[in-house]
Amino acid sequence: MRLYQREDDEETQHKNGLKAMKYVMGGGQVLYTPTATRGDLYDQNVGRLMATAEQLGSKKVRVFQTSSPFQHVVLCGKALERALVLVSTVKSVRVIHRRRRKDEPAPERIPR
């Protein structure tokens, strides 16, 4: 599973989106976090997508845009926190961070 976060720069955002979709089309899972309270988990294998969402503790698992390259599950709350912890513990994950502006506070760390 790879993590991609929302970028302020549109060009960087577009490049990251292409990288994420290429990874998904290759059989991987991508966690995209557009905001701090919501995450979208993308996967081409609908069975694995639903199983991962259930294992993360999603109360309702609803797959959006089924049978398309953009099929995903929305994660919120504890399920999103667990997914972020899972992504940070997998060694083969390449995390793309957004650069912080000088006036922006540092992000909070999720306890392990």
C-alpha cells in the first residue's frame, strides 16, 4: 500500500495522481488523503479492497466507482488512523510528503 497526500501545487498533484493510478493499475493499493479526516483507498481487486477496509475497522464498506480504474473505499476516523499506521510500518512504501509552508504548523504524529 502506498500513501499519496494532497498537494497545493496543481502540477505536483497531477503527477502524484498519475503515479498513484499507475501503481493501482499494476495491482497495488493506494491510500490517498485529500484532508486530515478522510482517506480514499484505491484497489482494482474489489474483494481485497473490501477485506482491507473491514480489517481496518470500517463500519460500512461501500465501494465507489466499481469496475473502473478509480474504484475506492472512503476511510474516516479510526479506520483511517489504522491505515496510516499500516502504511508507515510497511517497508516497501514510498511516501510522498507535501512541503509545509513556513507559517503552517507541523502535523501531529499518530501514536503507534
